[in-house]
Amino acid sequence: MTDWTKDPAQVELFRQRSEAVGLSRREFMKILAAAAGTSVVGAVGGLAGPEPASAAAMVPDTEQVFRQPYATEPSSHDFNKDLYCGGETELFAGLTRFDPNNKAVPYVAERWETKAKGQLYVFYLHKGVKWTNGDPVTAHDFEWSFKRQLDPETKASYSAFLFDIQNGEAFNTKKPGITRDLVGVKALDDYTLQVTLESPRGYFPILMAYYSGLPAHRPSVEKYGDKWTEAANIVTNGPWKMTVWEHNKRMVFERNDAFILKPKPKLRKRISPIIATESQLATYEAGEIDRALVPLAELKRLKSDPRLSQQLHIFSLTGTFYLAPAYTQKPFDVRGVRRALAHAIDRDAIVKSVLQGIGQPAYTFVPPDAPGYLDPKKYSWIKEATEYNPKLAMDQLRGTPYEGGKNWPKVTLTFRRDELAGVPAQVAQAIQAMVKDNLNLSIDLEGLEGRVFRGRMYEHKIQLNYIRWYMDYPDPNDNLFLVWYSSRTGGSRHEYKDADFDKLVEQAAAAPTWDQRIALYAQAERRMLEDGAAVYVYYPFGARVYKPWVQGVPRNSAGLLAEDWNIYPGVPNEVYIVDAPGRPKLS
Amino acid sequence: MRETLAPIPPAGQPVEARAPSLRRLHRQTGFWHDALRRLLRNRLAVVGAVMVATILLVAATADILTPYPYAKTNFAHGYESPNARYPLGTDPLGRDLLSRMIYGARISMIVGVGSQVLVILIGVPIGAMAGYFGGRLDLYLMRVVDVMYAFPTLLFVILIMSALGAGLFNIFLAIGVTGWVTLCRLTRGQFLALREQEFIMGARAVGATSWQVILRHLLPNALAPIIIAVTFGVPRAIFTEAALSFIGVGINPPLPSWGGMVGEYQPYLRSYWYMATFPAVAIGLTMLSFSFLGDGLRDALDPTLRR
């Protein structure tokens, strides 16, 4: 099979599929990256992993109970009908699944083959996979489920995810003459599923690993309608089954012992109370749940606590916070001002003090846990262009209308205020103070809600933008092309426009060897830094706590924690409970 | 204020009552004099008044009192608990919280008092005109007031702030534009009741113009309820500002306001209790002081309500 990720037409189609279902571009890119086979090289300092699996013995199976909070009440567990119902994905098993590296690997389909140059997929299903009521899981289940998702009568809001299937779109949009039977999914027998696509689509197994490919149990749907995912009615085929669902209160999942596929959960039971993100830590500390998200504001306390500090997992968010000055607006239309800004920001102070070390100072765009990261120690031009030095900052203003820090116009820094529990507001204020101290430039701060912010950003109506880029796929192209490349037709994120930079990025993408590509990307980064296009501030980390008796959080091939933060949902299938002091005896 | 108001007779008495020729009174015990006496006898009101005076003093002398500039960052000293150098600790940027509290008092007072000035400037003239002239003018003005009443106040304020953007002046405007209706109705009610009184007829009879009647006779007599309303309006405005800053549409950073501080430091509460606690207590105490004073003033100025 040829690599579909090298085929722009297929990548574009895949992007459209993802967009149609509201899948964030980031998630889309992560899937894409996994498919392209690029892998992460870890170079992140200060990331605390969990304690290495202690010698403590696993507790008996009856006590393998994990209390894992849900942040919001799911609207259902019917992924067929509503991809983003917020339900439990691990109740179901699709044809393929994601591994901790976000690669699609066999699941209910033990193997598959492609025919007609990738336009035809034949999935061979495992025999012996059963629904929780004892029915066998067959190719007919998948055929029916995909058709259900595409059926306009189902009114599935994200059916476009399956539009690659032949006649899928036509059937969904009620094109005359296109009936259910013409949709390109067909069970050749009980264990062979043939999928005919509109044209070759190398990424189809990835679509099948996503929630979009999960099946539904036909008899239950037909019997109970919308109520089929209630605890009393639900029939599932995955590693977990739901035994309790007290609405807005809690859910209980139990291991499906009849499930024959790997990975088989080591836990026997998961109790999932519904607790808003901001209340999770308190509940965790009260001993009522076994893991929780940690806001930065709580970190110092946790770190200084001898007990809690051992429970902290810090993982890289693989992203970059940066300042983007508007090229066409005063005073940033002057290169010296943009350069001065780079020298006026004390990134070490921001990371060490304001962020309490939860991050790493950034001088260039590509974060340290992604390939193509440029170590400032190795490249002297990074220091020359970005070093924190108030005197150098003032020097940059020489010869500009703002020499000596005078005659500044009104400047507004805009940031998103609805993220990371107030952290951006703190960093923005630190930047405000540094710019005032070092350049005598007073800036106003403006915190906007995400949707408004994005709108303004793409209209280029932000004077000084403080924003982050979470990386999508581990390649510098993700940063330099998607954010800064200006020769494209669609809307661009920032105003920066530079033909030479664009050329470097184009050349880098097409360069034959990895080393040549990295060298070209480095040149591109240098070009934009010397033009002051952006001031990179820091690479953010995230934090979670796990009770000491929870072990086995998976890691990806780079040795970093594969938290179920983005698309990989498999953490509950991997963790297990060991004997540790304070563990409640649950069953 | 007291000096100019002192000679005004109690409501309902003809102006001539204070004519020296009558010599009915053994000593001068004017309405305002009595009111002050009643106020001073009310312990809670005195406590409130003293606290309000203190806060006003702190606000006025903030520049002298603050040990550090309110926006001065010191990254080496971020997140510090209260200590000798920083009596109330520091915030994540190493800014002195005591200095920010003191400056916050100024912002709160400016917002509280400033917005009430705007409320008076809009509410009283409109209420006065409606009440005095009556008729169609009254009808139309009161319908406008009804419409304004129909909006949920805080929502309307947030709407205005979102449209205008954060900032001190915009907060004045938002609170002023939404807050005047209550005072307007109050003034109108007073004027309606007073304009039929004999001393007003008397004033008209001796040739006073409408403006003279309104400014010299009606307004002074309607002043007591207005003062009470404004006294309660100040803490309401402070609280509105606090709420706005809490949700991030109030004062622009780095300018500190108590509400903004509570909002900004609230996520840190469990790790650094002192950051949000002191401004929250300050808001509470200020509200309480004004409420005590307001209650006291109402008792003092409107004796009929007592007991």
C-alpha cells in the first residue's frame, strides 16, 4: 500500500472529513502524524513521571477498582448517533484502535487488506468477539452501524466522518436514486466486511480507530430507541460494560470478562463520579477519587507536600506560548520595536517564578519534545536575536520614532482568558510589567473568550497577540507551515508575510533528507526571529495526580506519558491497582 | 454640606417657620441638627461612619501609604506568604499585596462614589422634572424608567462593559446608566408629594419661578431619602465593580481592584489562602460599613420610620 500521507489530495480529503465532524485540527494532525510514522524524540527537561512501578503486589482482582472522575455528564454513549456525546468510548470496540503512539492497530478486525489501489478495504474480523448479551459481533453489525450513521433519518450530526464510503455522502444528503443498499459497506459473510470507498483513501483504518468507527447493537437500538444506552438497556462489545448510570451523579463500568481482545483491562471496575474539572482536586484530596487534573495554582502546594508530590504526573503539552506583534499596526510596523520586544521579556523569570517551573523557556517555535527542536546553546543566532537583555532591548529602538522609550502609541495585548485557570492572565501581566520596565511601553491587557479571540485573530484585528500553539504532529512543518506560511489562499493566523521565509518552508518540506529539512527549518526560524515576527515565551506542561496505588499509566515510544489527553483513550485499559498504604478496600 | 442645609425647616412647615420674629423655639433644633444627634446615638452607624471615613482616608492617601508601587513586580519574591517585608504576602508576579489592597481601596471608592455622582446627575434631574411638571412629560419619562427597570441590572451592566471594553470610566458609565432609575423614581415620588404642600403654594404665590421652587424648596426637602439611597448605592456599585472585575470585564490590569484581585487569585485560594482572602474581607467590610451607615442615616433622617 502506498503511503497516503504523501498524497496531498488524500490528506486534504481527510482534513475535510475531520472538519466535518468538528474534530479539532490538532487531533486531525495527530492522527495524520501517527499515520505518517513520524515519531517523537524526547528532550524535555523537568518532566516528572510517576513512580516507577513499585515492587508492591497487584491487589486481588476483586479489589481492582479505579475511581476515575468524569468532568461532564455524557448525553449518551451512542457514538454512532453523536460522535461527541461525551460517553465512554471503551464500552465499544471498533475495527481498529489507537495505540499510545496514536497509530491505528488491529482490534476487532484482526487484519485487513486493500484492493483496487486502496479504494477497497476488506476487514477480517476476529471470531468469538461477543456483545455483552451473548450475540456474536459480526460484520453485519458494522455494516448496519455505518449505514445507521449515514442514514439521514438517524440525524447523526457528524456522519460526514464516513463520507469516504462510496455513496455515503449521497445517501446522507438524500441524493435521488441512492438507497441504503448502494452505500459501499457490505458484509461478505459474518466475519468479512468489505468497504468500498469513493477513491483510494490510505487513512481509512484511522477513521475506524476513531469513535466514528464504533458499532452499535442493532436489537437494542431497535427496541429502546434513544434510551438504548441507559444502564438497564445497553449492550456493548468492548472491554468494559456499564452497570450503573445515575444521571448527573455517577457511572460504574465493569470489566467485560467475555472480551477476548487485547489489551484486556487489569482493572475490574471503574467508578466514575461526575465532578467538574475545577472541583476534582479537592475531591481527590478528600480521598474520593483516584486521579484528578491539577491547576497550576495548586502545584506549589502539591510539590511541597511529601505525599502528594509523589503522586504528581507532569507531562508536556507539546506546545508553545508566544507573542505575535501585528506587522501593519503601530508601533510594531517598525522592525526595531519587534526586536526590542524579544530582548525585553525575561522568560526565565516567567517560567521559574510565575509558572513555578511548569514549562520551559522558549526562544524558538518547535518545542523540545518534538523533532526539529533547536537547542539555543548550539545556535548562537538564537541568543543574538532573543536573549533577555534590557539594554539591548533599548538599543533596538535607536533610530526608530520610539528611541529612548518615548512617543509610544496605545498598545493592547490580547490573550485568551478561558484557558488554564487564569495562567495566561498572569503571564500577560508579567509581560506587561517587563515591557513597561524595559522599554517604558505601557500596554493594556484584554482577555477574550476563545471564540471571540479566534475570530479577531483571523481577522488580524489584534495588535499584540499572546497565544499558544499546541503541536499537532511531530514535525516542524506543523509549526512553521501551519502558523507562519503566508503564501496560501485560506485565512492565516497572523499578519506576518515574507516571501523568503515561505520559500524556505517550501524547500524544507520537500527536502529529501531529514537533516536537510531540519537545516532549512532552522534557517526559516532564524529568518523570522531576526525579523521579530514572533517572541516565543515558553513551552507549557500539564499536570495530573494519581493515587499511589494506581500504576501502569502507559508511555509512548519516546518514554513520555501517554495520558488520555488527546485522542488516545486507552489509559483505563492499562492501569492497575497495587497495594499501597491508605488504599480503600473497594469492591 | 451641613451648613447650607441647616436652615431648612422640616418637611411640611412653611418657610416662615424659621423667621426670627416668631421666637417660638427655645434654641435652634433644626431637622439636620436632630438627625445628626440621632445618628450619633446609633452605635452601629457610628462604627460604619468611622470605617467609611477610614477607607476614604486610605483611598485618598494611597500614594503615601503603599510600601511599594502597586504594579512593581519582583519575580524573585513571587507567591510569598505574609511576612515582615510583605505584610500581606505577594502574588504570582511578586507584587506586594498590601500595596495592591491599598490601591484597590482607591479604585473601589472611586467606583462607588463616582458612579453614584453619575447616578445623581442623571436620576435626580429626571425624577425632579417628572415629579414637578407631571402630565405627559411624567408619563413619557416614567415609561423610559419602566423599560430600564425591565432589564436585569447585572446583565445589562455586563452587556455595556462587553460593548465598551474594560476600564474605570466605562464602569462608571455602566453603573451610572443602569443605576439612575431607582433614584429617579424616588425623587419623582418625593416631588409629587411635596409639590402639593402649602409651602410650595406659598413659594409660588410670592412669585418663585419653577427653578427656584425645585432647587430651593423641593430639592432640599427631598434630600433625606436621596442621601439614604445614595449611601446604599455606593456599596452596590462597589460590589458590581467587584463582580465585573471578578469575571474579567472590570478594571484593566495592572490596576488593582478588590473584586479583580479576588477573581484573579481565586484559583490560588487553596494553595495561597491570603491572596484572595484579604480583598474579599475588604469588600465585605466596606459593604458592611456602608450598610451600617445607611441604616443609621435612614433612622436618623426619617424619624417616622423608627420603631
